[in-house]
Amino acid sequence: MSNYTLAGPFTQVVTMSGLPMNGPIPDEKLQVIKNAGIWIRDERIVRIMDYDDLLHQAEREEAILIPIEEPAVALPGFTDAHTHICFAGSRARDYAMRNAGKTYLEIAEAGGGIWDTVRQTRAATPEQLASNTVRLAGEHLLRGTTTIEVKSGYGLNVAEELKMLRAIRQADRYTEADLVATCLAAHMKPKDYDGSETEYLQLIIRELFPQLRSERLTHRVDAFVEQSAFSPAAIATYFEAAREQGFDITVHADQFTTGGSKTAVEYGAVSADHLEASGETEINMLATSGTIAVALPGASMGLGCAYTPARKILDAGGTVAIATDHNPGSAPMGNLLTQAALLGTFQKLSNAEVLAGITFRAAHALRLQDRGTLAVGMLADIAVFNTADYREVLYHQGMMLPETVIKRGRKIKKL
Ligand code: NIG
Ligand code: FE
């Protein structure tokens, strides 16, 4: 079979290339190529040019065709840089209680909260966890998300964290999306652990970190830095160890109270995620650091909280990615396009800024340089929408589904 694939014709190819990693982006800066085809060799983009010319070449080379019905807009496949889609069970009770006015403490006393998902996840078999993850990844994929970060953090002891990370790796083999695993053993101090926070973290450093390396389960370490989870002081040695051992660091930061973003910047984290509570000091600190701000509008919607101050971070010269935080507790929706569009509405972000947040800026938050734009040499990860005007995509706030999704040059079959 030919190594070549031609996808098209596209009324518009929104390449997202040539745009800055930091700061605001006016829509006028978007590169939109009209009436084009995308020529692919194996998994990567070789050319984007006039469709009819490419069609002649396709005939000569016996290329595989991915025919597209016009009108059609091509966007880079989306990257969701923060999810917790490896879990078991539901937290519908938490949601109902929270909306009925119950407090965090009342919900926890009724057996809810993160610990509830830990219990349900521990009770699941590795196969069940992997198949749940594959199912949810498949739903994301059909909505145009071709790369998905997935955290552990519902195991909270060495064996159960390993179970989760192995399940994520297994899921990665079965889903056509690319999964990027992250170790979130520092999600909260497990309720069944008798020692101090520091002792728990030492145990993880000593017994889990070497396994992450030897089994190549992940190169990323996350922690929930928050009054209800780990303090900046408690997490310091944890991040020092992670940094020394060469892990990329990412932080659940400033979700309810500040402190996490400062820790993130101090340890050179690739990203600081949440930031709903960030004020001017944190915004300026992040904007002048190399740490990417990841907005999680799904958590704001799930909890009824403020949005991440994305507008201010961009205006201060920072970079903002947008992710779903898809998890059973605070962000059960998991619809990236809906959430990104609504963040844009509430934060006054241009189309270009929102699209950047779920494409090349999101890929950057995972340190992936081979995706996020439609350009020569990049992976052929493409979300195709049935419209002549790319602005329709965010305008429909996630209700317009891609008519075709291409992952690594292959058309994804609908479920
Ligand atoms: O990103 N903030 C902490 N952790 C998750 C929530 C996980 C859960 O509630 O199960 C978050 O929102
Ligand atoms: Fe999260």
C-alpha cells in the first residue's frame, strides 16, 4: 500500500502556525489556506497546497484518499493537556449535594470527595480501568481531541498508583488517541496512611519514583498544592526529588487559595494548572516565567467557581493552554470545545487565543513539539468540521462535532 495519503478538499485550513507562544493573538494573525488539500506521508504532513494539483499527484502515486465533503474546515487535532479519565465509579451524589448547598466538609463526611473515587478505583481491576480509559479517550477523539494527558492520583499508594499508570499505558495501546501519562500520587494524603504528609511523600519518592523510571510509565509528576491537600512546604522535597530525577513537573495550583503557582515557578514546572484564585502577583509571576498557565474551565463549571484569569495572563505576556480536567468529581463534562468556547466568552479571548489554547500551546504544555499546528513535518492529526468558516466551530460552543478526525494520517472510524 502507498505511504501517501491525501486528505481534502478543505475550504479552509487553519494552520495555527507562525503564531507566538506567549501573549495575545488577534484573529487577523491566523493563517487560513483556502481550497487546499493536505498531503501526508506515513504519519506526517508533507505539503498543504491546492487540492486539484495534489489530486493529480495522488493518482500518480496511488495515494490513499481521505475524501472530505465541502464545505470543510481543517484544524490541528486538539490536545487536552490535563485530565483524570482513568477512574472508576461516579460522583453524581457529590454534584447533587454541592448544588444543593452542602459544604466540602459535609460532602466528605457523607463519603464523597476525591477519597470516594480512590476507593472505587482501588476496587476496579486493571482491565476495567484500562477499558474505562479507552472508552472516554474514544469520546474525546470523536470530538477532535487527538492527544490526551491522563493522570493517576486515585490509587494513592505504591501498588495502586502503579496499577493506574499501567492501566493508562494499556489504554494507550488500545485507543487511537495518544495518551500522555502523569503521576499524581501527591493528589492528597491517603486517608488510610498513618504517617505525616512528608512521610507519605518520602514513601512515594523512595518506592514509586524508581518504578516509574524502570517501567517507563511516565516522565511527568504532578501534585495538588492546596490547603486541603499538600502545602508548598510539604511538597518542596517531593518536587526537588522529581527535578533531580529528571521528571517534568506540573502543579495543580491556586485552585482555591494561592501558593501553588509560586511553587510551580520555583521548581521550573512546565505548567501550573487551575489558577482560579490567582491574583495580580501570581499572574505577573507566571507571565514572566517559563511555566505555562493551563485554564480548566470544566472545573469552574463543575464547581460553580470563577474562571482562570486567562485574559490577564495573556495580556501580561504569559501563555495559556485550555484543558478539560475531565474527572468524576469537579469536572464531569469533559467536553474540551464547549469549555474552551465558554472560557473565551467569559474571559474575552479571541478565536485565535482559544484555538491556540487547545492546539499548539496545549501541546507545548506537554512538551510535545510534533503537533498542534498543520505544517510540514508535523503529525497529521486533523479535526475536520463541516463549515466554510472556522469561526462557526467555537460559535457553536462544542455542539458542532467534527465530521472527520484524522490521527497520525489515518481516518478514525466512528464508534
Ligand atoms: O483537578 N483539584 C484537585 N483534583 C481534581 C479533582 C479530582 C476529584 O475531585 O476527583 C481537579 O479538580
Ligand atoms: Fe485536575
